[in-house]
Amino acid sequence: MTIKISANGGHGKVGFSLGSVSYTTQTKVVGYGEKVTIYAKGDEVQVDEYNTTYYYCTGLYLGSGTALKTFSDIVGLQSYTFTATRDIEILPRWEKY
């Protein structure tokens, strides 16, 4: 099985481990039934000397647009663990706050 994750246009980083979060698309090949964890870390953008804009991940979606996991809490780092049963592409949705 091939699991593909993408930062989906920016405002945050994704990865299969905390040490590998980046803006680049990442792919991981796993066996059927293997546990996979993905991480989504929102950006902090310094607007000016006094203001910072924060982004957070509101959900992880399949390439088809179907929600895999949604998040209601506003935190900079989200993670999700699932069992691999097929090839999938995962895209985060970023929200500004």
C-alpha cells in the first residue's frame, strides 16, 4: 500500500513523523493492516512587529474530498493514526486564526 501526504498548498507542514514534517509531498509504502501516523503542523506567520497569523489543521481529507478525520480543537500540531487497507492520498485543510 502507498500512502501519500501533501501540504496542500501551504500554511502548514505534514509528515509521517515529527522530525519529517515539511511542505513537500511525502510517500510511504506500508503493508496491509500496518498502523500509519501522520502529523500536520500549522504555520506561524509574522505579519509585522506586533502581529502573528496562525494556521491550524481542521481536518485530513482523501484526494476525493472525503473527510478522513476532522479536528475541532485549535492547536498547532495534529496527528492521526489509522490502519492501512488501500492506497490513499491525504490532504490537510488549513484554517487561519
